[in-house]
Amino acid sequence: MKKRNSAGLLAAGVLAGMLIGTPTVQAAAEYLKALPSAAPIYVDGRQMDMEAYSINGNTYVKLRDVGAAVGFNVYWQDGVRIDSTAPYTGESTTGSPAGDAPSAPRAGDIIRCDDGSDYTVTDVSRYDKNMFASGPVGGLPEPACDWDSFPEVEQPEMEARRYRLESGDYLFVRNLHECRRLQYTVMNLAGNHPDTSEDGKLRYGSKGTPYVRIQFGIPDGVTPQKFWPWRESEVERLFNSCPPGTYSLDVWDVYKDGVFQRTEYNIDAF
């Protein structure tokens, strides 16, 4: 948002510079003068504490403040961007929003990659079908055991990894929402398995070591099991093969040449 403010000040400066030395300079200066405004601002009948300025008889407020008050996202990414379908964060939510909010990629989205390049999404028609899936996967799992008995899991950061290969221009965007699905599924399995739980709670060893650890990110040198579309049976099969252990998880939305291909689930246990 600082860039947007700088751009506005630059534009005002350029205009003022054009007027300097002309007979209209004093009138222009008065026209461009921004004074704090005490005019009350209401959203759905509730008065909001919002900075406002009066310029040439008009009241102006920051677009980001309106987004925060009304509930739409505003952020800077090579220009001012407004996402009417996402709550206000002030940051890009393209591809995978944080927390438990589901992803909602759209054709025309521009995703800033970790290497600094921009990747344009052109086709997301497969997203809900997700490569052989019959439809959306539904909501996240609900607790089927005492989730509070598990150690806190450090949540992953948003990443967008681009690979330009002879076979195509690939993008892997970490899907934070589906990372939660994988995490919650493992927790429910661990909290109900006789080898890792007791009375619906995760078991701990004599030294306080949990029988199951969960971490995000696949360690270097490890080839995880991958599957798509989502199938809980795949996670259950792996878990039942060696219940106690450390589970490394990751989920990526995969694009090729701008076209969504699949949501890829990665899991490893040791």
C-alpha cells in the first residue's frame, strides 16, 4: 500500500510542477490541498473510525480502509488490485489463502513466483473436478478425537515455485487449505488408533515424546508418496502401515502453461 500512496503523491507532484509559473498556480494549489475531514463515515449504519480528507469539497478515504470495513481485499501487485470474493488482508491471496479459507483461483490471476517472475493463470476449469475427481472435496475434517492433545503444528508459508522445462512452464502453488485437510486427517487417524492414542487423546512416551509428530514440508532427499485427487483412503493406508512416527506433509496446486492440472497431495512417514 506504500507504493500506491507514493504513486498518488508523485502524480500530484507532477501536476503541481506543470502548473508552477502559470497564472493558475494559486488556484491549483488550493484545488490540490488535502485537509483532514471530520465528516462521520457509516458502514451498514455503524460509524467507523476511518481517516478522511477533504479535497476541493469532496471527502476521500483510503480504499484499503473501505476494504477492511466492508470485507473485500485490496492490495498492491503491479497496480491496485481488488478481490471482492476474499476478506481484507492487504496482501495477495491468489492461489491459496491462509488459514482454513478454501482456494479460489480464477482465469486471469497473476501469481507472483518466488523467483520474482509473474505467472498468468489462463484456465481453471479442472479445479473442482481436479483430474479424475467427480467434484469438490467438501469441507475440512471435523475433530474426531482430542486435537488439543497434539503438539502445535507450525503452519507452512505461502510459496509459488516456477519451473521452466522443455515440456512446459510449470507452477507449483502451495495450497494452504488442503494442507490443513491433510493435517486434520492424520490427527483424526492418530487420535483413534490403538497404537498412538488412549481415550481419544494422543499418546506420549515416558520422556514426553508424542507418538505422532506432524510437520509441513518434505525433507530434502526424501521422495514422498503422491496422489491426486483427494482420497482419505490413501492417507489411512500409509498411516496404518506404521502408525507411530513423524509425518511430513505438503499440498500443491499444479499448473502447466497457465492451465490448472491437479492438486497434488504429498505425504511421507518415518
